[in-house]
Amino acid sequence: MIGVLALQGGFIEHIHALEKLGVPNFEIREMGDLEKNKPDGIILPGGESTTIGKLLHSSGLFQCIDDLIRSGVPVLGTCAGMILLAKRIVNDDRLYFQAMDISVKRNAYGRQLGSFCAVENFEGIGRIPMTFIRAPFIERIDDENVQILCRMDDHIVAARQKNMLVTSFHPELTDDLRVHQYFLDKF
Ligand SMILES: NC(=O)CC[C@H](N)C(=O)O
């Protein structure tokens, strides 16, 4: 049972991906959703990290999801979701769960490259299509336990550490569901 954070951003596409894979899921919108359902995994979608961060606090969900992440529940963070999990954001003072030993740069590709697609090799999967939207990248990994899974143009765009898997890009926006499948299989 996967809980998808559904406060803002591209959560519905993750739910569609899970539906296609036949995975039971629920939307996390308020505390009651986590009282009714116990997630075996969590997806933090793309969107606007500052907005999602504010809504996490105003809904009271922040502490509860923080506890779940720290207790080892698997988490997939895509784009803004990756920003929410990072311990450091190099060009922003705001911090959120501070769970993963990565230094992330927000909006790292600048205005011209607001949105683009690419194909690269993802460790353990193979070549995958990737959609980037005002994407962050991982500027630096800050612990040797962080495993780099994908690079594009010398920048790290996917990595894993402990119970966390993060991507700069949006695997839910292509028909290729192998990143979701990887999360389900390996985590
Ligand atoms: N597609 C996305 O999730 C973009 C992330 C967004 N630019 C942020 O900084 O939060």
C-alpha cells in the first residue's frame, strides 16, 4: 500500500503509474489519511517544494511523514520530492525532512531549459526516458552510503540511500514505468 503525498503538484500521475502496475495506493492529504492507512511506501511528487513544504506544516502532516521516513518506510522523491528529502539545498535557505545526505540545487537548469527530455542509463534498469521540469540536480553527495544511479551531462539526477530513492526528473510523466517498478522491487 503506497501513500502518495497529494498536497500540490504532480501526484495524480504517480497514482496512475501505480494503478497501471496494479499497486494499491491512497492519497495523503490530511492526518486522517495516515490514521486510516499504514503506508508500506511513500511517494513525494514533483511540484513546488516551497508550497508543498508550507502545506506539510499547515496540515500537520510534516511530523508524521518525518517519523515514517526515519522509521525506514521506503520513500520515492521526484523533483520537488527530492528537494524535500535533501539535507542541504545549495541555493535556498529552506529545509524540509533533511533525511538524505545530498546537496541539491533548485531550478538548476536555468530558465531556457525549464523543461526538456533526455535518455540516459539508470543503474540497474538501463536506458530510460526522462522528463525534466524546472528540475533540481544533486550537486554533491555528502555520504559514501549514497549510491549514484543516473547522471546526465555530468550532473547526478538519481540516487538512493537507505530507504530513499530520488530523481531530478519525472518518471511518472512517461509510459516507461521501470523506475516505479524498481522502487517497488528494491525497496
Ligand atoms: N517539477 C518540479 O518538481 C520542480 C521543482 C521546483 N522547481 C522546486 O524548486 O520546488
